[in-house]
Amino acid sequence: MAAISTALWSLYSVGIGMLGGLAFHEQPLLGVALGIGLALAVGGISEAVRAIRARRRPGTDRPSGADGRRTAARRSRAGARAGVAGRPRISRPPGAELAVCPGPVRVE
């Protein structure tokens, strides 16, 4: 199956190249500019659609605004301080992250 899809992708790419070569035979830089512009447009449109769909989806993380909701980063920092879902929080003595060999681990 992978060989078939690889062959189809290769034929597709060669076909696009041949059509582009025929269409922009006299002005190859125009063909390059058009290709880059189309790639940016398709990427921008798909990213805009993804962002719109993420905003409409309930429970997605949005930046904290007038409604006072927390961002994902603030929630994760708060969760790291408090421990996660009843699991013990593991801490190291001050300066242990700077040592070559970390200090002993303490479970609170």
C-alpha cells in the first residue's frame, strides 16, 4: 500500500512540475512566486479555519480576558505547585538543579 501511495504522490508531483514548466516556460520566477504565494495562502487559510474551529469548541483554552478565565499555562503552573490529582509532589533541595549530581529527592 505504501508503494502505491508513493508512486501516486510522485506522479502527482511530476505532473504539477510539468504543468508549471509549460505554463511558466518564459517566466520561471513568476512561477516560483505564484507557487510560494499559493502555498502561503493555503497554509494561512487552513490555519485560520483551525483557529476558528478551536474557538467554537467548548472547553478549549483561551487567553484570560475580562471574564477572568485562566490560561493553560497558568493552570499548569498552579497544578505543579499543588500536586496533580492527589499524587505527591516531588521536590529537590534549593540549588539541586544546578548541581552535577542532583540532590536527594524528597516526597511531600
